[in-house]
Amino acid sequence: MKDIQLCGIGNGLVDLQFKITDEQVLNYGMNKGEMRLIDLTERKKLNQYFSSVESIQCSGGSAANSIIAFSQLGGKSAYSTVLGNDNLGKFYANEFKDLGIILNAEFKDNYPTGTCFVFITPDSERTMLTSLEATAFFGKDNIDEKIIARSEWIYIEGYKLTQEASTEAIFKAIELAKKHHTKIAFTVSDVFIIDTFRANVNKIMEECDLVFCNENEAKSLSNTDNFNDASESLSKSLKNVVITKGAEGATIYWDGKRYDFNSLPTTPIDTTGAGDMYAGAFFYGILVRQDIEFAGKLASICASKIVSQFGARMNEDLKEFIKLV
């Protein structure tokens, strides 16, 4: 009997979210809209430089955000990651405990918990600088076979392909999932992941029951600039695929049929976590409600709500949005 509906595998990061001006972006030397990795030295520099700016702190990581949304909607979930044995690691673990998520985490003594600095400018654009630290050491030993055996689905984060050890861990998780008849889902995460690790991305997708990507990622996966060509190509090569298109909604191919869902009209304030929220809500629809139409509508509602506020964690009770479907 599988008592976990969804098990995420991904980075364990504490998000530090700041509202800043374009001038502050330039003064620090960031390229607005960039997403890049930073080392511990730059992390300390950022902490000092923005120490007087108010921030929001919450546990995160791309797959983690989806797992959190799924749990807040009422799903039963688990998450596998690596954290530092420090105050941020304890903060992360306590949040997951409060959310009722089974946390399978190793706590590293010699490395701090990873952080993601998210800077939001007045035009709602986000600039993200990520210090992986402890979570970069995720490896095969961090994959728990018992948890995978208990899970209906595993959900793999594409960002884990940036390290060799975590890539090996992903393929171990896939092997165990197949052994225990656990379905496999994968989020591509970023065009950079496709361009840099295309061979491994393709290998993973061959094993997947479901793939999540956005419009640009779909085009990159299909080597085309035309969205219709990209979506058609993915629909033929993948079992099921969810392609998010921002304000234009989403196109989903499920069990051989195409579904198009509109996004809700909204005034975007912060797009952080919109795709992660979409995935978490979609999983609730297919795993708990077992209804693809419900899943697409709920995911669109939740994603539109999250971009209309500051931060990747919903201020309202997500369960209230179920009533809007």
C-alpha cells in the first residue's frame, strides 16, 4: 500500500526575497533578470550589502515549492534533499514538519544550508542568485528506497543535473521507481539545464510518465522556435507533458489528448514560483481528484494567484482555491 502520493527530489534552499529598485540592481553589479550560481564569498557579500533591506525568508527550492503547494492543498508528500546542520537547516526542517511533509534530509556539519537570493524589481522581474553549499552534495546515498517504494509518484528537479553525484542519484531514483511501480515526473527547470545537459535530460524524459516545462524550454527541447511545432513534437515523444505559457495559460497533453487552459487575468507583482505552484496544484488534481480538467483549472488559478503577491509561498489558504474550480 503506497501511503505517500508524491515524493520530491531536489535542492534544499532557504529563499531570501527582497524588493529592490533597478538602481540597487545596477549598483550591486547584477544583471537584471539573471539566474546564476554564486559561491560562499559572494553570499556573505550579498548578506552584508542588503542587510538593511527587509526580506521574506521561507524554505524552498523548485521541487520543494511544488511539494509544499501539493501538501497545502491536502496531498500526502515527502521530500529528499541535503541541508546544513545550522539554523537555516533547522528552520527548513521545522517548516516541513509544520506542513506535514516527510523530510528525508541529510544535515551536513561542514557546509551551510543553501540559499537563494530573490530580488524583485518594480516591474515584477526577478533576479536570482543561488548559493547551493550543502545541497550540492546530494548523492546516491540520499535516495531512500523505502520512501520511493511508498510513493505513487516521484518528482525530479532538473537543477539536480548540475552536479555529477546528484545526477547519479537521479538515475538511481528512476531505477528504484521502476522497480517499485512508482510513476516518474520531471521538471526541466531551465533552458540552461537543457542546453548544458541535453543527453541526460533526454535519458530522463524517456523514462518519465510526466514532464513539466515552459514555452521556451519546450522550444529548446524540440530544437525549434515555433511553439506549435514544439508542442506537437513533445506530444509524440513523451507520455504526458505540461507546457506552461505564462499569461497565455498552459497546453497539456494527457493520455494522448490535448487540453488548453487559460490563465486568470491578474496584475503580476512577483513571478517567483509560478511554475512550481502550477506543478504542485496540477499534481493535486491528478493524484487526489484524478481529474485532468480539474487539475488544469486549479493549476491555472493557483499560478495566477501566486504571481499577484510578493513571495513564492501563498499568503492565502490554498484550499480556498479548490472551491473556485
